[in-house]
Amino acid sequence: MTLLLNPVFIRMAEVLLSAVAAFVVGVVGIRMLRREIVEGGEMTESARAENALPLHTSEIIGELKQQKFALQSERQTERRRSKASDQITAAMIANLSCGVLLVGPNGLIRQANAAARQILGFASPMGMSVSEVFRNTRAVRDSGEEFAVAGAFATALSKAQASQFEAAYWTPSREERELKFKLIPVGGTCGEMLGLAAVISDESVIAELQQAQILRAETSAEMALELRTSLSSIREWVDRMKAMDDPQRMQEFATDVAAEAERLERVVGGFLAGRAGTGVLQA
């Protein structure tokens, strides 16, 4: 009790308590200051990031816009090239003498040139299916096996396999024609099946043309023989006229020469007009 009442002890206790309080206040103050410094640094970094983010985002957006513009330009160029290629292909197909059909993977006719329309007897087969155009048309293999022409198209489309065959075809106006088919698969750049190119030739027309050429050759030979005979006759009559003194006989020979010359003129004129034949030669 005496120690607790001692003024010196009381003063020392006050100093000790003051020091402890100061220490606690100092520790708390240091911690608060450190927290403020850390928070201030974080706020600065956040502010820097916020300031830098719009700049980085604008750069990315600009690059994306440039890529989009380049992609659009490339697509437009590819479309122009594809359109030009399609126009060239269509022009080439249109000028072919044989018939050409372009058939899509679904079996629908996408394009047909003028020769194909004439051979098949359709004004415009575009949009029609192969089965509608060829209906019950059947072909025969070399082994004697019969098969449907429409089935041959379906097989060529499914197996991407070329084939060649002949078939008797009836047009919508009931005209019979001997057709020769050649089916060619058309593939894309990535290996996908784009359809078929069917090349069709009318063998009956070719046979008729060959027969017409044979007849024309025979007609030409007959006409050449007729010309040679007539010229020989005219030459003989002229030679006789030179040795004659009788005006009446000379007049008769001159009439015969004129008649023979007329006949030759009719024969040659008929031949040049495309009407050479047995009837003309006998005129």
C-alpha cells in the first residue's frame, strides 16, 4: 500500500502507461498509413489500367474492322471471278454442237444448251428432274443387260463415277432418236460432289448425215459421168460441123448442141442448189 501511494511510483506508472498508449497509437497509425498507401497504389494502378483499356480496345476494334474489310473485299473478288467463270462456261457450252446437260446433286437439270434442248425435244428442261425428262427410257449394256437411263444418272451422282452408254429415246412429240450419253462427275475444290455434266449426241442424225454424204458422193460421180458424156458428144458434133458444107445439116447439129448445153446447165444448176439426185440427172 505504501508503494502504491508513493508519488514516484505513481509517476513511473503514468509514464509507462503513456508509453504503452503511444506505442499502441503508433502501431495503429502505421497500419492505417500502410493501408492508405496500399489502397492509393491500387487505385493508381486501376486508374492506369482504366486509362489504358480504352486505348487497347480501340486498337483491337480497328484491327477487326480492317480484317472485316479485307474479308469483304476478298469475297467480292471471289464472287466476281466465279461469275466470270460461270459466264465463260455458259458461253462455251452454248456454242457446242453436241448436247450438254448440267445436273445438280439432287438430280435436277440446272443448265441445258440449245443442242440438248433440240435433241431432247424440250423448250426448257431447266428445273426438271432427270427422271421426268427420260421417263421410261432404257439403255442396253454390251453384255445385253437393260437399265434405266435415269438410274444411270442416279448411280453416277451417288458414286461419282463416269459412265458411257447408248439408248433409244422418244421425244415428247414421239420422235425416236438414238442417243449416246457420256456422264462426267463434277467435283468441287474441297472434294464435294457438285453434280454431273452429261454430253449427249444424236447418233441418228449422224447416221442420216453419213447417208446423205454417201448419196451426194454417188450423185457427184453420176454427174461427172454425165458431164463427160455430154462434153464428148458436143465435141463430136462440133467436129462434124466443121467438115460440113450443107447449111441445113449444120443447123440441125447446132440445135442438138444447144439442147445438150441446156441439159448440162440444168444438171449443174440443180447440183449447186442442193437438189442433185437421180431425178435431176435424168432431166
